[in-house]
Amino acid sequence: MKRIVMAAVVLGLVALAAFAGACGGGTQVPTGAIAVVGDQTVTQAQFDEIWAQAKAQYENTEGAPKFPTEGTPEYDQLKASIVNYLVQNALMAQEAADMKVSVSAKDMAARIKQITEQVGGQKKLDKLLKDQGVTLEQLKAQLKAQMLQEAVKAKVDEKVTVTDAQAKKYYDDPANKSQFVVPDQVTARHVLVDTKAEAEKVKALLEADNTDAGWKKVAAQYSKDPGSKDSGGSLGSFDESRMVKPFSDAAFALKVDQVSDPVKTQYGWHVIEVTAKTPGSNQTFEQAKEGIIQQLKYQLAATSWEKWLKDAEKTLGITYAAGFDPATLTASPSPAASGSPAPASSATP
């Protein structure tokens, strides 16, 4: 549950490498700041706050690696990630204002309520925040930044459209044909036990009363499959790829309403019955169209968002203080650069 609370930080720390090379021509970074984004300044104090939170999270998360040592690539990567996170927040705040996008108090209250319920209540949330060096107000600020980005992206995504003609072109492309093949399926139920002797006993009971009521009784009493024992052993419908091979081979070889001999898999011994078979088919364009449109929208939205980010950073301009340029921090070391201080950088010539 710790990850839920710190998601605003952790996700932000690794999210946007796209900002790592941005610069602004001639802009000076004032004392006490690590970067200038458009008309906003990212301060050293903001950086120190997130750094302390990251350190607390390392120390209070079971199984986490040791906090990176200064001078190591891991240390520089963490530093670059925090800079990227803060620069991202500053950029989003300005773009959100221009787009008239905001996070309402109602939306924030709903998100906090969701997190509180996920971690098990207010007391647990308070303890979790304390352990990780985060105040409730800091959490809200980080959540607001995350929610602003979500809202801005939703606004950008609104412009992404896919026509029926584009979907049809995708459907007709031979390279995509396999996506629209619906394989043979069976609807089946089973009882899972530990030994072949138990499976033989189960088979005899089911053959004596091969009804829904019979299956419910036998599955509830004998099956060790927690996912199906309380529903008469029902596995629903599936194709051959969904189950382990010995199980699929046996199920697809059965006739409808035939109870199988015991079948051994790595899970134990199964007694299976197929209650229906559905032959495979090819989806028509009309059947596949909605899924294609959603898939293409997702792909186009990702490309559109990447372009939007690059355009936004170019328009605003981003300048880093010496030692805080993510591109320099994450660059592979070279003999010529070794030991040299990182200069202030800028992305627009």
C-alpha cells in the first residue's frame, strides 16, 4: 500500500525523460533555483523536499535497495528523475492554466478518500505518510500535479480521432489478419483433487449424477480449486491457449456432456466435462471495428502526447542550473567530460 500513497512521487520520478534535453535560450537561473520553466522557477527547496521523501521511502520500504551513494550512476539517475518530476509539474501548471484546466476541491477530496480507503483508513494513512516523511498537504500537492497532468492529457486526447476508413485499412492489412481470428472454444467445468484415486471416485459420483446440482455438490465437497469449487467447477469458455496443455488436450478431445477420465497436470488430477463447443470463426469488420478504433486511438494518442510535450517545452523553454541538467546527469561518462562541472543548459538554440 505504500506505493499507492507515494505514486505521485514515484511515478513522477521516472515518467518524463522527454524533458531531459530541454533548454531556453539565454535564460538565467536565479540563486536558490535549479531550473526555470517558462515564467516559473523550480527551487532548490522543492528539490530538497522530494529528495528527502525519496530517501525516507527507501529507508521505510521493506526489501528496497540501499539509498544511492553520491557519485554513483544510481544517485545521478535519482537526481535527474526528481528534476524531471519538478520541471514536469511546472510545465503542466502553466499549460493547464492556458487550457483552462484545473483540479477541483471535490475531485481532490474524492482522490484522497480513495487512497485512504485503499490503505485501510485514516490512521494507517497518517502513519504511512509519517514513515515516508510526507505531510498531508505535500501529498495533496503531488496528487494535484498528477491530476493536472491527467486532465491536460485528456484534453489533448480529445483531438485524436480515428475514421472508419482508417479502421478498415487496418482490418484489410494482411499483417493484421491473425488478430481477427476467433479460435475454437469450449465451455467446461472440472473438479480438481490430489490423487488419481480421488479423481476416479469423483468421476463415478459425477457419472451417477451428471446434473448441475450433482456438479455443485461434488465440486463443493472435493475440489481444491478455490476459483471454481463454489460454482459447480465452472471454468467458463476458453480456447486451447488458456489452459495448460494436458488439460486443453483432454478438454478439446471430449464430446459435449462427456465426463473425462482423470487428467493429470502440475496442479493435480482433474475430472472434466465440456458442456458446449463453439467453432472458431473470423471476425467481420463490423464485429472488429470498435476494437480497432480503440487500439488506433491509443496508439495515436501516445504519439500525439509525445509531440504535444515537445512543443510545450519548446514554447516555454527550460533552463537548468549547473549540476541539474538531467541530460548531463544521465549521460554516459567520457574521459573528456570526467570531473568537469555541468554547465547551465538550454534547449532552444
